Amino acid sequence: MYEKSCVIVLVGAETANRPWVIREISKGWNDKKAVLGIRIDKLLDTSSRPSIAGPNPFSKVNFTGTTRTLADVAPLKVPLGTDSKAVYASIANNIEAWIEEAIRIRTNN
């Protein structure tokens, strides 16, 4: 994450259950970086099946001394499309704008 302005988290079925992912999300936010989540559940897995959606990992990152979580602030994008190709296209067409939005959000929080 060195010299990067945004942490992008690809959110799948198990992302929120990975302690090291939660640690990196926390570290990125605490290092004043923007944080952006992108759901990848419609993309195909190694068996050519769409994966299932998992919980929002940002809900596991608490702001110190409050009941608020990063899910209250950081965007979690759901790419448009009903199949893997359409979802890939949605990500490709929107990722720059999503990153800019996440940076604006981080600047204001």
C-alpha cells in the first residue's frame, strides 16, 4: 500500500472472515488512505461458477470509542450485470470514478 491513495478490497464470500484482510483495511484507513470495496460475487470461480456474496468486511472495522463502523463511511460497490462478462465490464468502466469517490469520502472523514 506504500505510496497508494486508495485501498481496494475485492469482496467475496469469505473476505469478511479473513483477519489479515480486516487488518489491512484498518491499516489503510488509519494511514489516511481511501477505502473502496467492490463485490465480486457474480464473477466466475475456478470451477466456472459464480461465487456467492459475503458480508461487508467494513462492518468489522470499528471507529475507536464509537459504535460506528467503516461500513457507515466507505463505499461498497455492486457492479452492474447479470453475468461475469457484464460485471467485469461494469468494474472496468466504473473503477476510476469509484476510486475518486472513495478519495473524496476519505478527505472529508
